[in-house]
Amino acid sequence: MMRIRSSVRYLLFLFVILAIPATLFAQFGVSITVAPPELVVYSQPICPQEGYLWAPGYWAYGPDGYFWVPGTWVEPPEVGFLWTPGYWGWGGDAYAWNDGYWGPTVGFYGGVNYGYGYGGSGYEGGYWRDNHFSYNRSVNNVDERNFHNTYDKPVRNERAGNYVSYNGGNGGITARASPAEETAAHERHTPATAAQTEHHRAASGNHELLASVNHGRPPIAATSKPGEFSGKGVVAAKGAAPENKATETKAAATRTNENKAAANKAAATRTSENKAAANKAATRTSENKAATNKAAATRTSENKAATNKAAATRTSENKAAATRTSENKAAATRTSENKAAENKAAATRTSENKAATQRAAQPAPSHVKTVAAQPAAKPVHTNTSPQPSHQAAPRAESAPKPAAAQQHQTAAKPAAAPKSEPSHQSAPAEKKP
């Protein structure tokens, strides 16, 4: 049901916008009969980098009523341009929003004191010089260590107790544009940058920035950069109406308890998850240890088998080598024996040949005469009685003479007749005639 009502209000809002003439839309974007809330009090976040300019926060209007658009540091569209903030103005029968713009001079912004250099007329937060922006440290939060173009110029603070956010109407500011501001309104202008437009859109979708929810004290009052609604660059609003303090304190306590419960639950969940993860890791460790031990045992067995096999192989090889050594030794012995036998046989043959040569070279003995064709001797009467024989023992046959020695002997020579042994009885002497 609430969603339907919101849709109806949004359609009415679009109808109001479409009903405004196009010529008037350049100055008045929205017309509302209810005055906007007072300006939010906040501290300016630190400037993120040189060249950024401050665009103050303001109340905008949407389907659910007014919502706060946080102030932020913005990069200008071009060097030398300054930002003229928008403002709410009474048009006789409604409040209309006048859009801000970029230009070389700050124009009229309804006399609204937005602070931080925008005191209701002109801009005292700084100026451009030689394409660099110089910051007034009395109204800008800048880091002096990184910002070198700075100066100090006190600014009169007329905002104390005055947080009116609109011009004209009941209780509004009565300021009117000066001739210089009127001239500035006719200069070349550039609308809000894409970053500013997105910043506005993001604020319109944030429920906590609705005035009906935060009662003029939004949790995001200013940011360091456009669209950054979280982090250390976010600044909350200051102060609150007395009637809202108890509600806010109770809400803060409720949020604290809820956050504490959520934190405890998250911590318990993380503890359980960590414990489960630790147990799982321990299981993996045991499995890895078992696998490592099994692999080590397998490698040990394989290494032992390989060592035993290598030892057995080396033993067999050593045995074969020993066998080959014995065989080589026996062969060497046989070679030595064969060599010795051959040497002995050669020496024997040499001796025999030498002896034979010497015998062949000796002359025949004198008592051995060669008789050729002598008649046979007469038989001699011998005593039949046995007589001691003085016949010498037969002579041993000499070794055969070499062929060279045999050639010296005449082949036709008859063999010498055996020498007759002398007899103890001589034959009767033959009478001479």
C-alpha cells in the first residue's frame, strides 16, 4: 500500500514539473508550497586534492518530500570556473528551486549563508591565479603539507543562529541580487557536472537522507568526493532538536544491541567455521602424513630391493671376474709351460745337431781300415773249450749323420768288414816258398 502511495506522489511530482513552462524551467525546476527545513550543521571534510572546489549541501525535493544532498568537493568543468550554489525562492504562491551553475563569476544564490566561503553573497573561500586555485585556510579544510597555494583571510561569520535555507516568503531571507550578481547571471554558464548529477541522484535514493526520517540531522551531511556515502570521508550532521534526542538515543542503543548481537552471532559463526576448517585441515594433515609415510615406506622398500639387486649383480660380476682371472692365470701358466717346453726342445735339438755335426767332422779311427773285396779268411781251428773272450762289446750305433756329412762318403764304398778278434791260439804260419 505504501509503495502505491509513493508511486502516486511521484506521478504528481512529475505532473508538476511538466506543468512548468519550458522558459521558466531554466530558473525554477520545482515549485513546492512547503518551505524547506533549516540548513544542516556539519564540519567540512578535508579536500582530497588541489583543484577541487567546495559545493555546499542543500535540501532537494522528491516524491517522499525533502531530502538532504550532502556537501562535497567537486572538480570544476574547466580551469577558472567557480560554483554558484542553487537556492530555494518564494515565487508568490510556491517555493521554487533555482539550479546552481559554473561560471567565471559567482552569481546570486538567494543570500543563503551556506558557510565555508559562501556567506550569502559572493565567495570568500579562494580564487584562481595563474591556472591554480588558492585556498583560504580560514574557511577551507586543506592539508597544508600537500597544498601550497593557500592563504589566511578572516571571514565574518554571520551564520550564527541563522540557518534559513530559502529566500522570500514567510520567514525567508530578504536579500536581492546586486548589479554585479545580475551581470553574472547573464554570463556564460555551465550546469552541474556529471559527478554532481550522480551525487544528487544517489542522495535521492538514500532513505536516511529524507528530512522526515532524520529530522534535519542526516547521518551523511558531507563527503570528500561526489557519490562516496561511506568510508572515512563521510561526515555526519551536528546538533539535534531536544525532542529528537531521546528517540535518537533509544534508536542508537537499539542499533548498538542489534549490532552487538549480530557481531556475537557472526563471531560464533566464524569460530565454528574456523573450528570446522581447523578440523578439516587436521584431517588433511593426517591424510598427508599417512600418504607421506606410505610413500616413504614404498620408496625405502624399492631402494632396499634395488640395493640388494645391485649388490647381487656386483657379487655375480665379481665372481665372474674372479673366474676370468683364474682362467687368465691358468692360460698364462700353460703359456709359460709351453714356452719352457719349446725352449727345452729347441735347446735339445740344438745340442743334438751340434753333436752330430762334431761327429761328422771327426776323421775315422786309424785301426779301422777299409777293405775292398778281400777273400774270405781261412777258417781257423779254434779250441772248443770255452775261453774267455776278449772281444769288446758291440759298439753303440751313432746317431744318424746329417745329409751334408753323408755326401762326403762315397756311395760305392762297401761296408767295412768287422775286425776279427785276436785269438789266443794263432794260426800256423804260412810257409814261404
